[in-house]
Amino acid sequence: MPINVDSFQDINYVIEDAAAIITINRPERYNAFRSQTVEELIKAFRAAWADRQVQAVILTGAGQKAFCTGGDVKQRAETGDYGPSESGMFEIGNLHKLIRDIPKPVIAAVNGVAVGGGHVLHVLCDLTIASSTAKFGQAGPRVGSFDAGFGSAYLARVVGEKRAREIWYLCRQYDAATAERWGLVNTVVEPEELMNEAKAWVAEIAEKSPTALRFLKQSFNADTDHQAGLSNMAMSALDLYAVSPEGMEGARAFAEKRKADFNAHVVSH
């Protein structure tokens, strides 16, 4: 069934030549995702999978400030969850698996800040092209969240154990040049060239055998497919942690623009 792009509220989906361009369109929330956003992204990636015209997918964010800043922490502070969805679930784990499973290369065109769950999304993409103004990093331990699945275990495969632990433990932000040096992105271009560069990469990909690329992607993934089990366990743990006093303190502190006091809420272990 053809995708109904008019039904999307949180993303944009367009086909240009051989590229499916998926844009997270919540710039007023720095392209943070809620449950509905994730469901729309899943529908878009499935449509790109089914469309024979599409040879590669470009994932980007609306505006100049942010690629994606992860889960909408303000939403979580207000309601205790990431808002309603058709399925009744927050399906971020399924989105992660879909980015890996779609048998076509996925290119992250990082136009601004990629932090938290947004950082995880770009890491899971096959390739990353970054604007020179982009920033990268994690925020989970600062806002009462974490990704102990692909977001940490696979990140360590990309940048190495020491760098991955630094990214998660310190929650710093790193510029595009540093990200390229660490192997976190493939190349850095000026902001006005970002989408043109991403489309040029798709054009090169479109000249290659789609069957060969499908097998190559599956071969690359085979080495880390076992991390899906860690991801499932991590998502189950996150469901419990997010509504705990410690987890909610991080969300409230973020919404109230103050420093979180986790020690007052931590459960002894």
C-alpha cells in the first residue's frame, strides 16, 4: 500500500531520484522524538524498503540547529512517557532494528546537534555526513535515561571502548572535526553543502548492484546482531527506570532548566 505522506505530522518523507529523504520535523523541540515521531519514522523506513526506486535512505533533521536530540524529555516530564501512539508502545527499539535491517544503505545527514537518542540514530546509520556546525554526544545519564543496547555496545565497535565510555560517562559534546577524527562520521562538509553531498553519495550508491549492497549490509550487521538481545533487555530496563524517582528527577530537572539531584532519589544497590 502506498504511503500516505499527508498523514505525517512529525516527519517529512520525499523521494528524489534514487533517494528516500526522511526528515524529522519538530524543530521547535530540536527534533526530539515522541512516540508518534518514532511510529512515523518506522512507516517511512518500511515504505523506503518496499519502494524499488529507492536505492538509499537519507535521514536528517529540519532546520539548522538540530539533527535530533533524542527522546522528548519535556514530554516525559509532563506525562511520564513519550506520549500516545497507535500501537500503545514506544517503539524506539524497533526503529533501531529497522535502520539496521532495511537492505539499503542509510545515510545520516547531520545538520546540527545529534545528542542522546539522536546520537544513537546516526551511529546506527550505515554512513554519516556531518555539517561543520554539527555537535555529537550523549545526554542519558544527565537527564535520567540510557541506551545499554545498540547505543552503547555498537558505539564501542565504531569508536572503541575508551571513547564510547567517555561519550556516555561524561556527556560532553564534540564538534564535527573531532567526530570525523574518531571515526564517528565519514566526512564533514559546510552546512550549505550537506544535502547536496548526501544526494551525491546516494547517486554513487545507485550505480552499484542493490543485491550486492544488501548482502554486504547484512554481512556487516552479522558481527553485531547479537546486540539486539542487549537492546531488548535495555529497553525493558529503561521502561522501569524512566518512571522511577531517579529517572523522573532527570526529566524534571531538564524541563525546569536546573541541575539534577540524582543522589536524593537513587535506589541503593
